[in-house]
Amino acid sequence: MFRKIKFHSLLGNAWFLLLVAVLTAGALTWFVYRYLGEREAHVRAEVTGKLTQRGVEVVVPRRDVAAGTSLSSGDFVSREIAADLVYDDMVRVDSFDSLRSAKLVRAVMHGRPLRMSDIDALRGRDFSDMLPAGQRALTLEVDAVNSTASMLRPGNRVDIYWVGAQAEPGASDGKAVRLLLPDVLVLATGQSVKPRNAGDADETRSMGNASRYDTVTMQVPAADAPRVVLAQKMGTLRLILMNADDNAGAPPVALTESDVFPAERVAKQASVEVIAGGGAGAAAANVAQVAPMSSASGDAQPREVKAGASEPASASLFESAAAIAKQLQQRDTYRVSGQN
């Protein structure tokens, strides 16, 4: 009843081939329509996200620019990039006008955002423009010690100490050190006003080939500038390098030679001094002064004990004085017997 379908005869049938072609075209059309719909939804989501979160306009060169190019040359344009791709030191469009007199210190490629490390902003302006109101630039001569072996850089902070003779009335002859100014900003080392970044040419060679200088310019308050100048004539100045973020506490204000070894000073105050005189029998009666060491209260004040005094002495003090007097008596007795 049923006949066998001959497939080779179907392949020769034009209507069958037309039906297969229509079905294939319909399937392809459905897949393409679905893909385009998903792609459109994705693009719409991206556009909506960009409109919600606006980018940041930064300055980029329109072509490759070499070092020494002025920012007013017209080779720089604005470019908007995503906010999460912007570094803090990138030059924004709104601050570009204040840097137009500066020059590049290194080459910048086309389309790359301009960064503050690419600009010698200080050299492009007059040096005095760096000083805020009420501040002065003071230059000091330095050596290898004061320059921290030429590793002191613009932007560092130092404590300025004065070293000279003690000036207090009644003070013994000796040296004293005083804190002249704390936390002072270094503006320039020699004629260099640019802080050196890691990777600069003269640092990548070696630390031993770092540039040398014999002057340091610092920013000091106008009222303190005369003090520093006069202190140079009265003694010597020493610069102590500090970390810019160091807020641990105030450094010592003044020190004298007696403060260099405080342990010896305490031991000297706590020593026992005995003055004896006269003959062998009078040694114990001429004990003039005994300074006991206090173990609990730390009181090292000398205590005077005289013969015949009405104030009673402690047992330990009496025993110490008696032992010393006995030793002196034996020594005098031995000396008298030797003379006879």
C-alpha cells in the first residue's frame, strides 16, 4: 500500500529544494534577529551607564611631543576618559590654563594623558611665585653631612638645629644644641627645584653618581628668617632629615653637654662623699658630709651630718660613717707607728 520514498528523486524535485531553502532562510533570519536584539540591548545599557557616570576631561597631546615643548604651543587637546582610569597627577582641563607657561621635561606620546611629573611647573614660572604669603626663601651653605650625603631633595622636610656655646648666665663652658625651626620645607637643592622621581636618569645609573650641591634653599616664616641668619653667625646649623608624614611628636628643644650622658650625671649626684681630718682619735668626729643613695624615692640630694648634732641619723648611715672612720683611724695608726 505504501510506497518507498526515493530520496534521490526528491533531490531532483524543484519544489522540495525550494521548501528546504525557505526553511533555512527563516531559521537564519530568526537567529540574526535575536542576536541583533541582544546586541542592541547591550549597547543601550553601556550608553546609559556612560551618561549616568560622566568621564573626566584630561589634557593629551595631539601628536608625539618632545621634551622642552611649551604647553602653550597648541599641541594639546582635551580628552574624556572614564573616572576610574584617572590618576591623581593627571592634568585636568580646568587646571591647564595655570600651567601654560610650563614646559615638558620628558617626551609624551600621542593620546597619552599629560601628568604633573611630565611638567617642570616650577621652572616655567618665576621662583618667587612658589612662596606663599608670609614665607621667605632662605639659602644655607651645606656640606656632605648637612645634605644627608646629597640625598636631600626639594620637597623634603628637615628640622634645623643650632649648635654653639652655652649662653645661660652661670652655665659652665661647653656646647649646647637648640631646636631653631622644626618641620621646614626644602624648596631647592643647588639650582634644582624639581623633586626627583624613582626611575629618573641620574638615579638609575647609581646612587654614587647623584648630583652634588653646596647650597639648600628652604621656606621659612618671615619672622624667623632673621633668627636663622643671626644663628649662622653665632654657631653652626645642622639639618636633620625627617619623613614628611612623621607626626610622632615634637623633637627635643635644647640639650647641653651634661644631657649627653644622663646616667653618669645621676651616678655623680648619688655618690657618697666623706671629708675627714685631724688625728687618729678625731677621725670619726670630723665627718663633714655624707650623701646617701635613695633606692625608693630617687632623691639624690646631699645630706649634711655634723658631729654633736641633735638630729638622729638612721642606722645604715651611722654604720657607714662608723666603718669609714674606723678605716681612717687604722690608716692613721699605721702611719704614726711607722714614723716611730
